[in-house]
Amino acid sequence: MLATRPDLIGLDISTILSRFQDKMKPFSKKHLKIILKKEYGDEFNKFFKEFNHTPIASASIAQVHKAKTHDNKIVAIKILRPNIRKIVKRDIKTLKLLVFIAKYIAKPFFSFFNDILKLLKETSKSELDLTIEATNCSLLKDNLKNLKGFYVPNIYWQLTTTNILAIEWLDGIAFSDKIAIKNSNHDKDLIAKNLVISYFNQVYKYGFFHGDMHPGNLILLKNGDIGVVDFGIMGIIDNQTRIAIAKIVIGFINKDYNKIAQLHISSGLVPPNVNAQKLALSCRKIGETVVDSKVKDIPIAQLLQNLISMTQDYQMSTKPELLLLQKTILLVEGIGTMLNPNLNIWDHAKPFMKEWSKVNLGFDAKIVNIVTEVINIINKHYNIK
């Protein structure tokens, strides 16, 4: 599972681990038949017209088979590995021990191991229950149904169980096949733009985003749209955090480091008793080394990574959703620049963010937020439920 966390263990180590992850030996056909019988019963053939017993992909958590239903729909069947829950439970116990040791004899590593532990505990819930992954996919599809250029597949609920996910098969080129992607006849600039816009919609408009958008999980479809798969790791960001992040980015653009420091304090990203001037100085150090005069050259992923490192310096445990957000930005920027080395993320994001800011940062939005906060305070004070 750590192979999917370059934000925590570093890109180099993550790349090495992912090589092993993608080349896992498939589990036996005997185990496969046992699982299929357990999930679908003795009359397995009534569900499928064709079923390829040789997996087309085999990873650490699950493997994927290609099948055809009796109404001729091509589906991907994702099946959890036997005993995978016991293995993950064991790994989490090992990490708990590392966190305990780090707390007393290796304090500099405590926050690091603790963040990994929190993320693994959280993401393992959805990765080990495929009905949760199916629900994630369904929600993301509903959110992005009107978005052009980005496609979320359909779920076949009648074939989905805790241990098996049945999802629409997507034909195309995986973005991990860089040569094939570059040799395709589709508009690379448009594809990169669609990827960036989908990211901003997921994060800022809905606060629900795909947390594992690495090249192997993105597929260039025959019509030039981007297809996405694997919904086990999703990020959720509440509106208050979304607004805080947007204001922090704007603060860096304007080089208003005092405001950035205050936003960190008011949002709970650092302890409330921290020295605001010292924090502003830390923010300036980040800003001056990252931000130049051209907005297009601001590397968002590096900016967020530096901010997360700074909050950890103040002994704050980073919110898991922010670590996922950092990872997602890193992946989107990487894939975007692979498609178009001159990609200007800000140009594509500006129209979206302008409209989003009107709704969330404008005068009307402030009034709504103030009224909501007052109601919450009154309810809390008088214990109204």
C-alpha cells in the first residue's frame, strides 16, 4: 500500500515499490474459483457469458479479470486477494509499533510514521471493502457527469460484493505508456487542460477527489477523453479547508505572508499559540524560494509540500486529506507537463477559480458563512440538536 504514497515516502522509494506492486504473482485459479463460488454461488455462469480466468492485472491488494455479461457488456472484475485483510492488519500493527518507538526514542520520525499510520488505517477501509470503492466511483461519476473530457465508468451493482467489484471496462491507452500516449493523434494540450479542470472541479467544487491519479489509473479513451479507474483512495475536504487553501495560495501570489500565517493559525494548521511573526517569516522563506514574478511558474505541488513540512516543524500532525491533496497535485502536474511541457495550469484554472471565488469568497458567501457560524454557536451554547 505504501507504493501509492509518494507524498509520504518519497517519489524514488514509491517508484521502486510500485514496480513490485504491479508485478505481483496472481493467486491460483483454485483460489479464484473458491472466491467466485462464495460470492456468486454455484450458478456462476448465469452472471457471465465469458470470463477470462487469467488476470489482466495483478497488484498487491487485488487482481483484475476481464468478463462479458449475457447482455454483451464488457466488465472489469476486481477481486481481493485471499487473506489480504490479515496481511494489512499485520502491517498496521507493525506501523503502530514504529509509531510507539518513535514517540519515545526517535521523535523526529514520530510525525512521519504517525501520518502513514493514519492514512493506511483510513484508506484500507475502502480498499478492503469493494462496495465502498463502488460507492466512491458512483459519487464521483455523479459529480462529474456534466464535465467534458473526463469519464468515470459505470458500476454493475448486481455483480459487486465486499470482495468483488464489477465495473465498466475502459478501452484505451494507459497514461503509464508514455510512448503510446505521445504517438496518439489526440490533442495533448486539450487532454492536459481537461485533466487540470477535472482536478479543480473535484477538489474545490465538490471537495471529493480521486486520491490516486497516477498514470496507471488514467486511460486515454478512443474519443480523446480521460478515463479514470481505481477508486479505493479518495480525498474529502470540507468547505472551510477548501477556502483556507485557496486563500493561502492567493496569499502567496500576493506575497502577503502575514495573512498566510494568520490563515494557518485560524484554520488550525498550526498550534494557536504559535508566534505569528515567526510563522510569517517561515512562510516568506517558502514563498521567496518558490514564487517568482510569473504566476504560471508557481509549482503548486512544491508549494503545498513545503507548507506541510512547515506545519510538521511545529509538531502538528498533518491532516490526511491534505497529504492526499499534495499527492494528487503532484500527479496532475506531472502528467500535465508530460502531455504539454509548456502547460500553464493557472491559465486553465483561472476561469474556474474566478467563478468559484465569487460563490465561496464573495460578499454573499461571507454573509452565509457568518450566519451559519452564529447558528452553530447558538446551537452549541443552548445544546440544540
